Amino acid sequence: MKSNSKKQLPNCASDEFEYVCLGDKRLKSRLVKLTNHFFESPEMPINQACHNWAETKAAYRFLKNEKVNEIELIEAHSEKTVERAKQYSTIIAIQDTCYFNYTNHKKTEGLGLISVSKEKNNKRFDTNGLIMHTSFAITTEGLPLGMLDQQIIARPTLSAELKELKKRSHGNAVPIEDKESYRWIETLQNSKNRLGNSKIHMITECDREADIYDFFLRAYKLETSILVRAKSDRIINKTSRRSRGPQIHLWKHMNSQPSQGEIAIKIPSRGGKPSRTALLNLRFDKIIFSPPRNHLNYEELCNLKLNVVYVLEKHPPKGEEPLEWMLLTDIDVNNFEEAEEKVKWYSLRYRIETFHKILKSGLKVEDCRLETADRLIRYLTVMSVIAWKIFWITLIGRSNPKLSCTKFIGEDWKILYAKFYHTMNFPKKPLDAKEAIHLIARLGGFLDRKSDGEPGAITMWRGLRRLCDLIEGWNIATGGDSCG
């Protein structure tokens, strides 16, 4: 097996940043090298991932360079995401926000306030850090394809005038463009633009934070599909703007609809609680969604026609809150099968939470100590691409188990084969994706028993790091010439 002279798994940085344009070929070369260093040693600090002082100094210079624009990095990666998405007629773009806490990094300049709490002595405690909002593309089966858009910001300090305006009007007198919630609309627009003229049907999926009239209105104008979990028990089906008749509220209306049947949804483990299967009662109906009366442009706005799918767990396990989703969508829902489809799509929303978990728990990005928020933003952008790659490798064996493992570990599969099968007599055909992934996971502590199911992302990144060590050991021993 021909192997690289240096420890490196193929197809991580060079592929994802193929289209990046930083105005200098040397910057692109440094980006590729830096990303590969981080991918090979995912949870290590920058100085340890880079192996020596020269590489470490080059990494710090790169992250400090103002010519490196994180938006250009995401745009280059999103082009690759769209290329992968073209294999599918329908994709789901999950939007969500993640908060990175850098409060203990006292020397880092430019961070913003992400939360305020009070301690036991009633003293105010501010948490400082960065806010990341991502549009994360997956297939309707849950395979992560990459990011379509990402914004990482330090929350700005509001002017005294804007603070007073928000306080007096409860935020209603502030244009949506000046609100932090505008990120949902802006990301929707950017994701739509990234797909261009492709025939891919994109369904943007959001949690309750996106339950905003302006978000639904923008989707209507863009002619793009959305699936949003409702937060507000709003008044619906108004016969006129100034109707003073009986008011119909969303939750009461949906509870009055006849049950259409039951659906089983698997709830993943979280917060130390094991995974379980929830049996949900399903209802659906069509509604009229009117603009809020306190909207700045109320008289100019139109009513929107939406479909609602409502599921409620009637008999949750003892001590568990019943699962309840009120889902709003502009996609037709005419029968049980179409309603069930929307519930299953929303059940995949936890994919983006796993992506965030890989960043925080696996790659330990909150441990990174850089001097300014701008440098941290560039670092988080690169690490987001790495987190997606690890996640993709974890799940590709489930969606395409017969795919050749050379697509993600190249010819180094032979080192993996030699490790577990104790032979240098390699089969002519490379390992398929599922077998290779199970072997990599075993390097990360996966026991591979029949009862263990499929390996998770955290186990995979541990195994990938161990595989990098095996590749490096092999290259040192053989000079990187051959294997077998």
C-alpha cells in the first residue's frame, strides 16, 4: 500500500476547501495543512496538534490573519455540501443556535454576553462567549451532508436608545432586521441562495425559537419549505383582521381534532437518560396564520395558510415528561402518511445537537485559548468542518454500508486490516464502509457486540485519532513506502 510520508487521513481538508479563495495560494495551503493537523488530533490544543513550534507559530499566524474570512471558508464548504446534496431529491436543513462559553478566558478580547444569572448572594454573574447559528444539511434518512450556512458572532452591546425602545415596546417597535432573531431569516435566505438553481427540495427545520411570523412570511416569499415547532398558542383562523367574534387558539383547536392514529418515534438518549420509543397520538389540520396585531407593518401583511401536525405521548414512562410536538409547515398534509412523514423528519432534528456535542465534548473547542474573538471565530469555523466530517464518517456506514472505505480512509484501510486480522495478506477488494467503521470504532473503545448497535460519533473520533497514530507508526517504521 502506498502511503503518505506523514500522518494524514485523506479527503478531509483538501476536498472540503477545494473552492476556497483567500487571495493567496500559501494561505490555502496553510489552511489545508492546519485542518489536517486538527483532524488528526481532534481534541488536542493547537500546539500539541501541530507537533512542533514552527507549525504551531504558522497556525497562530493563520488564525490571526485578517485576510482569512470565515464566510469564505463556509461558502467553500457549502459548495461541497450542495454537490453531495445533488444525489438526493429532498434534503433537510436544520437550523439551530449553539453558545460557546469562554468566560474563564479572561485575556480573550471581543467576546460578547451570552447569558446572565444571579448567584446565591444575589450578585450578577455574566457569561461571555460566542454565538454560532448553523444551517446543517442532512438527508431524509439522517446522513449529515455538511453546512449550508453558518454565522458565528460575539453578541453586540445594544445602544441606550435601542434598549429603551425595546423595554417600552416589549420589542414590538424594533424592526425584525434589528432583532437577534433575524438570524433565522437570514440563514434561511443564505441557504436558499447556496442551492442556486438546483432542483433539490430543501426543507428548513427549526425549533420553537423560529416560531416568528416574519420567518414564515420570508419562506412564503422565497417559495421554500419549512417545518417549525410551534411555541406560541396564537389565535388562528380569523375570519377578518378586526373580527371580535369567538377566538380560536392553536392548542385548543388541535386538541379538538379527531385522532388519526398512532406513530412510534425513537427518542435518543440525552442528559443521562437512555433512549426509548415513544408512542404518539397524531392529529393534523389546515389553519390560517394571521400577522400579529402589534407588528410594525401589520396593515400591509397577509394571512398565511399553514398545515399543522400535532403529536402527543399519552402514556409516557413514569417520571418522564410526555413528548409533545406542534409542528407548523407550508408543505401539504392531506393524509396520515404525509403527517407521519413530517413527524419523522422533525425527529431527526437531534442530528444538529449531536454535531454541537462533537464540537464541545469531542473537539473541546471551549478549551481553546486565543487572544481575540476574531481568531476564535476562524478556529471554530475550521473545527465545524472537522466535526461534520467525523459525524459523516460515523453515519455513512449506516446509509451506504457497501461503500468502499477508500472514500474516507484511502489505502490506509490495510493498516486497519493488519491491526485486527493479524495478517499482511490483504483481500483484493477494500473493506466496505460498515466493516471499516466498526473497526475504527473498536480502536475508540467500541466492543462491537450484537447488542451494542452502531457506534456513536464520540467513539468514532477517538478511533480516528488512534488510527492516525497507527498510520504514523507504520510510516515511521517503513518510511511510508508500502504495506504488504
